[in-house]
Amino acid sequence: MLTISVDLRTGTGPWQWCDHEEGCWTRGEDRIRPLANPALEARAVTDGTSTLMVVRERAAGRASPLRSTAPVRVDAAVYARAVEECRQWPLQSVWIEAGPAGVRLQTGLGGVCPLYLAYDKGQLTGSWQLMDLRERQAPDRLDEREVMRLLTGHPRYGHDTLFTSIKRLSERSAAYADAEGLHMDYPAAAEHAQPSELVEGTGGVALVGAFEALVDHIYARRPLTPAQTATQLSGGKDSTNLAISLALRHPGLITPCALLIGGEAGPQQAARRRMVIEHTGFAPDVTVPAADHPPLAPGGLRRARPEAISPLDEPHLEAADALAQALMARGITTVVAGFGGDEVARVRRSDGGPVRTPQAPAWCGERVRDLLGEVNTGISPATVAPETALIALEVATPLLARRGLWTVAPFTEPELVRFGQRLPLEWKRDKRLLTERFAARGLPDEAVHPVLRENFGHLMNRAVHEYSSGLLRSWGRDLHLVEQGFLDATVLSETVERAALGPDEAAPYRTGLFLITAVELALRDL
């Protein structure tokens, strides 16, 4: 939601708002720049000693003591109320308190847009794009636990990132920086509910109605402009349910969008989406065939601009960016996404998150195998939104923000998270609630129950066969991940040769080989 560059050794004097340079707070050479989007607001106050600068989602019909972008002088009581409002803000927010001794950054319900921080010799820099901090990155600064998590398919959410020199300001956490260093604090674990039983006499109609009312409440809290709002409508149960609710609130005004998967299930996806659109009532559709922008293709973003693309970015980055550009051309500024919908089908452990030790793919080196028992070390306490959703958002939202698009993820809202947690088990299985909601809205059975699985697997198979295997072959053993003991060069080479035989042969290895290639592309450009 912001970028920051502050010298904590020399910074003195008052903070001011400057409308030049796309709008930012300034103090000498120091800069704090909010992400520019109509869904967000930037506010500031000062008590004469400390300055509070806030970037947050706009909330509909909510009075606030924070009314100015420029730091208005207030007394201590008003300043304290403004800080407390930040802690209680019901939507996404980040705030900074800058005083004589240093700066303190905090997030409330953060997570939709990441914030990465780097500190070096009194200089604090930060951005929602990991690669904006590439001057603080180097192949010899890899965080070994994060590499292990990535290569074994067990990413975890917390302060650590792929580089030891960069930290993530995770949701509800705090960072304090002064001339001596950067300090990070996790919040208390969020409280979570377990599945419960329905009140006697409560049936599916009432449960579906409660879900619809809750989603409507989440939408009503934001002053959305319907003609500038799109909703992901891939055909999956999560995004489709959210899309239907939004379209019913604003008939004919909401833009549906999707990447088209093509392949064997492509016609089925297209037909199902068309049924939903015609039945519900949307603005004209925006789609991009994913096959037109394959991952890792020569000339694509990941290979043409490695200095700007994070290895953590969306795997189908090239196609997703083409869709983002199409939405931008339509005048869209906000995109509603279905991240976090799996919570309505998840049975949460009563004693916390996953603890099992992952299995290492055969190509992993001894360094990875030695770290497997640390997969849960140093991670965030239980988060408000599902950890899987926060990780997915971090992958998907930066590329949208680069194109001027803000993401709204209703399934990560605390009320809907708790609703999903408390669903009785029989309503979680196969996302029964979301399925029955389709039926309640009169959608035909072929729209609700697809025969074929719809995903991008066949496209990634081809990308790994055609592009990843070629890159890995050309690099041979000259890989940073091999040199540092994360990969076994011999086993990796054998696997690459199998993947090079064809898309079907690449299928069992597609995720691992893609990630290895993506990481190496980024590291080789540092």
C-alpha cells in the first residue's frame, strides 16, 4: 500500500505532503508514497513531536478524525484517538508513526497488498514490490528456510522472505526502525472457531441467506464505483459466488473477467461462465486466453524483465498481466477476487496450523533435507485471514497494483472467515454451501457441476517442457541453488531430461521445475 525511503541517521524537521512525484509525504530527502488508487485514502496528523501517516481502504459512511492528507497539527488527545482508530479500522490499513527517535510501522487487517522492508546502515526502504528492493538482494543472501519451504511446496507466512536482508510486515504486526536497526514484532495469535451445529429448524435456505447477507455487508462497507469494478469469474465456486452477489447489487454494471484455460476443458469453462453471466446480468466480459501468454516464454515478462519480476509472482504472470492491462484499458480500478474461499471447506486443527514435516523432492540437496524439521520455525502466529489466502494474495496482487488495480478479497474478511470456520462439517464437504447457493439462484446443473476439472495444468506442462527444460539445460550445473547445496545437480539434470521429452512427461515435475527456473532467473539478474 506504500513505498518508503527514510534515512534514520539524518532525518529531522516536519513531514509535509507534496502533490508532486505522484503525491507523497516528504521530509528533506525522505519519502513515503501511498499506493494511488480510488479505493485507498492517505491521511496524516501530527502532535508537533510525532507524525502519523496512514494508508488504508476507504470505508463507507464512517466518520474519522483523520481528514487531511497533509499532517494537520492536533493536540495529544486527538492524536491518540487517531492512533486508536488505526488499530480499529475495519478494512485494510498500514500506518506509520515518525518521531525524533525513529519510525514505527504497523498493519491492521493487512495482507491484501504486501509490504517488504529492508534496513541498511540507518536507511529504511520498503515497497509492496519485492523487486523494488533488489539493491538489498543477492544470491548469497538467500534465507535457507524460505528456500526449503519453496522447494518442498510448503510456503509459510511471516516476517521472513526469500532474502535474509528483506522482511515482510505481516498482518497485524509491527516494525520499529531507528539509527541502530530494524526490529519486528509479531501480534498475538488470532482466535479461531471450530465447526458448530445449526440451531434446530435451521435449514439450507437460511444458511444460504446468511451467507448472502454477510457478503452484501462486506461489499456495503466499501464505496465501490460499479462501472470501475471488475470481479474474477473463472468458473470456480469461490469467485463465482462473490461475483453473483456483486452483480445482483449492481445489475449490468460489474465487469466479469477471467483467464481462459483452453485445452480439453476450455469449452466447458466458457459455457459455464456464459451461463452465469447471462443468468445474473453483468457488464461486457473481459477475457484473455492464457495460452496466448505462456509462462517463461521468450519475450514474456519473466524473461524480458527479470529485474522487475519476483520469483514469488504469479506463475501465470504473463497472462495475468495481459488481463490486468485489458481491465485497465476498460477503466477498471478495483478487482474482487475469490482468495480464501477454501475456508468454507477447511476443517481447522484445534491446536493450530500444520506441523507435519514436508517431503523433499528427489532433486533437493542435503541442505534442504537438513532443514525439513524447521518448516514451522519463526512463522507468524495464527492469522485472521487463512494463511493460504495471504500467501496467494502476495503472489497475485502486486502485478495488479502495478497496473493500477486494487484487490478486494471478501473471503479474507474476519466475519466471513469466522462464518466459514463455524460451518457444520456436512456443509463444508465439497463446498456444499457454495454449491447450494448456485441452486438457490437458479443456475442450471451444468453450470454448477462441471464434468471436467478446470485448471492451467496443461499450460504449465507445456511451459516446463518447452521453456523451463531448455533454460535449465543451458545453465547446466551453473545454478545458484546447486552451488549453495539446495539442489542435487545430477538428479535435477535427470529430471530435466525427462521433462524435455514432452508435456505429459513434464507433468509430475511442473511445479518444482517452474519454481527452480523462476528463482534462478531472478538470481541471475542481481
